[in-house]
Amino acid sequence: LKRITVWYFVSLVAVLCWAKVYERCELAKELLEKHRAPQNQLSTWVCIVEHESQYNTSAVGRLSSEGSDHGLFQISSIYWCSPSGYVCAISCDSLEDDDITD
């Protein structure tokens, strides 16, 4: 039980250190200026993020026993990121940090 508690605490600290919760306008500005998101699609992208992850880069949603959704856009592990899906050739964990370039 002690090991589980320590592991849980370390995991929580790691998430808090590397995660980011955006404000709506902050995310829109970053997507537009840093990532060159198409301006005519920006409101749709921000709306998706709001409803999927509440602007939280560390969000993980459970799909089923086979997979989960990860990051701002809740990318599915079943098809798109490792361990089970690997179409995007990216680890699911990398979708949960404050670097949204991936």
C-alpha cells in the first residue's frame, strides 16, 4: 500500500509539473500565432478542446478497457497513439504535456 501511495503522489506531481490548463483566448492565440492554425477553423478547434478536455493538456478520458483519449483534443490510443494504436507514431503520454506542437 505504501508503494502505491508513493507512486500515486509522484505521478500527480509529474502531471502538475508538465501539464497546462489554457484560457480560451490564450489557446486561440497560440494555435493561430505559433502553430498557424487556419483562422477560419480556429473557433471550431477551440470549441473541440473546450468540450473534450476543458483546456487541460493532461486530460485523459477512458474509452473502454481497450483504450483511452489523451490531451487537449482527446486523441484515441486505440487508433492514433501508442501503446495500442500507432498511426501517428507518437506516444500517448507525449500528448499530455504542455507542449502542444505534437
